[in-house]
Amino acid sequence: MIVVLRPKISKAQENAVLKEIRKLGHRPHIIRGVTRTVIGAIGYERTHQSLETLITWPQVESVMPVQKRYKLVSREGHPDGSTIPVLQHLIGGKKFHVMAGPC
């Protein structure tokens, strides 16, 4: 996760964010710019708590995930197409199929 802090916050406010990141099981990597500070929070989100709650903190401007959700089923994570046989039909590949179910 990337945590962007608001400009002109105090050192105590920055330290509070760093403490919370560590408490949630991530390792902070601080990047100081001219007007703002960015924190890269290194940690595996499946085993550590999410940092998205930090967006509610007044000193935090934004919280962004580095990796996309559902990456195991995305084209990025699985670039090859796949097909699934269903009765006499082959779902996937080049032929277009529409599926619907009870609402």
C-alpha cells in the first residue's frame, strides 16, 4: 500500500501514522519529497490488516493499493485464455457465450 500524507503535518502526526502501520503488521518505507511525504507500507495484505482505514486520519491524504485485487483471475496474472467443457459446449476461447441465471 502507498500512504500519501498531507503537506505541512507535524512530526508527531507522521510518527503516529508510522506507528499504526507497524501495529497493523507492515514495514514502512518513507519517501520524503519537497512538499509531501509518501510511505510505502510493505507487507502481505492477506495476513496483515488493511491500511485503508488510515484514509480517515486527518494527516493522510490518500491510501492506494499497489497490487490489483483479484489478481489471480485477471489477465495480468493469467495471460492465457482458458476453456471449460460444459456438456457438448466449450465455454471460452473465440466463441462468444451469454450466461444468465435466476435473479
